[in-house]
Amino acid sequence: MGKASGEFDVAMVPQPVAELNAGTGIGRMTLDKRYHGALTATGQGEFLSFHGAVPTSAVYVAIEKVEGTLDGRRGGFALQHAGIMGGEHAGLRIVVAPDSGTGELTGLRGTLDIRMEQGKHFYDFEYSLGE
């Protein structure tokens, strides 16, 4: 099992939702990330969320396509995000989409954790390649 850690920058830009979802609490954004450190890459994706009546509670899902190098191996992969804020099931799970690895990252599996420290974003990525 490999482990990669570092900092990342993220820009999230609100996007319009489908007309039938207007006013439902559903939101949509694009993701534009820059990973630094052992994962030197860009990530682009789509983010869907729901915010209800309690401002500190929400759920989100996202799909992100990452391209660059991981510990010197060039390629790409997709990440699936699922997050819950508030309530008894609060947490975040980010996993590498099965069979999404390309180039030297073919066969990549793993989970990515995000942490915030002093207003900055950091990642901890535990991964394996192949069997």
C-alpha cells in the first residue's frame, strides 16, 4: 500500500441546475483542483449537493477526473466523492473509481482523505497498483 500526502487548491464555481430542480435545495458546481506534493495533478469534476433547512447540514456527491503524476507514475483516474454534514451518519468517503486508472496508473485502487488546517486543503491518499 502506498501513501501520498500533500496540499491542494480548489475552485468551485456554482452552475445552474435543471429547471425542474429550481428551489428544491439542490445545487451544482464545477470543481477545478490543483494537487501538489506526491500527487502532482489537476482534477476537474461535477459536484451536486442538497441543503435543507438546517444550515450546517448537507449532503453531496461528486465525480472528479484526475490527470498527472502519483509518486512519479504518469496517468489518470477518477474519484467518487460522497459526503454528509450533520446528523448521525456524518462523514466523507472518496474512492478511486474501479478500473478508471490509465497510463502508469492502470489498476489503481485507493481512498483519499481531505483535511483542513489553517484554511488550507490537504489530502492523504492510500493506494495500491495492480494485485
